[in-house]
Amino acid sequence: MLLKALGDQAILAYLPSEAAAVRFAAAVRAADLAWLVDVVPAYASVGVYFDPTKANLRAVRDALIALKPGAPGAATGRSHAIPCCYEMQLDLDRVAQHTGLTADQVIDEHTATEYTVYAIGFCPGFPYLGYLPPRLTGVPRLPSPRLRVEPGSVGLTAQQTGVYPLARPAGWNLIGRTPLELVNVEDGYFPLRVGDKVRFRRIDEADYRRLEGERLGER
């Protein structure tokens, strides 16, 4: 593990893998350190923010070095099933053409994989989910981003997939849409966290209309 100062109130820890970063972030939170303000993992790094009135960089560094993260494979996140209507897509044919698969094969590959939330970013609550199965890997972004992508849209590009929780411009390939609310900024509702596991469950448009507006985990 490599530790570097991030200003005078944070340390950025670089871990050997994404899984190691998730375990390290969980260990920092579990230690209940008096000076801890926030822990922000993203892929193979973890930002540890601290109160400078309670500890200095050296003390924080020493405490982080002394931590013992959980063993590989230890459960560090929750599991979620996200229903996805692949009928409500814009780029499924583009993905199929690039991968050489049929549309149904793309869907089968996408739903057969368990993904890990490796980062939250881009917009509030957007989960970067990795990694796509090999046969779906390498599809490029759209040549020009769309000016608006609807909330709930499920997209993929390169090695990652994700869900747009809010309307935003975006350039990923849209292969479906979930009816669930995944973010509510006013309520402080952000159910997905780094380290959580996600699987997509195929539904039809009738199920989409029935579930529309429900929150993740309500059933």
C-alpha cells in the first residue's frame, strides 16, 4: 500500500487491486477512529479525510498502516438485484454488432454477471460497475454524447456498466432501463455504495410499468 498526502486534511491510499481497496475502506470505517471525517474509495484507491484538530498527517498515516483489512473474499458490501427492461433501449443493436452477439446473447451476458460498485461519481449516485464479461468488453462510447439520458437508463462501455440515476448528458451505450428510483438527493437516498454487489434481472415492459417509481430494496 502506498500512502500520499492529499492536502493537509486527507491521505490517499493506493492499493494493489480494487478488491483490496474495498476491504481497506471497510477496515477504516470499522476502526471508528476519532479523527475520521470521511472515507471515499474509488477503484484501487481510497481517500481518507480527517479532522486536523484531532490528528496530524503522521498520526493518521501510522494508524492506517496498522490497520488489518479483512481477508480476501470477506463480505464488505450488500447485494442488490436491479430489474432492467431491455426492451427500453437505444443502443442494443450497436452493442450486438460490435460484439458479434445477438441482442438476446448481449442480455444474457449482462444479466449473468455479478458486478461490484467500484466508484460513485459523474453525477450523484451514479455507480461504476465492473467488470463486464469478456464478450461485452470493448464497446466504445457513442461518437457524440446524447444531450439527455433518462433516469434509470442502463449503459455500458469499455469494461464497465452503470445506471444513470438522474437525467444527464451521456455517451455510453444504452441497453435497457430500470423502473426503480436509485437516488433522491432531497431525501438523502443513496442505496448503492462502493463495495456493493449488483446483478441485473430481465423484466418486460409490463413489469417496468408495475414497478415504476419504487425504490431499490422496497420488495
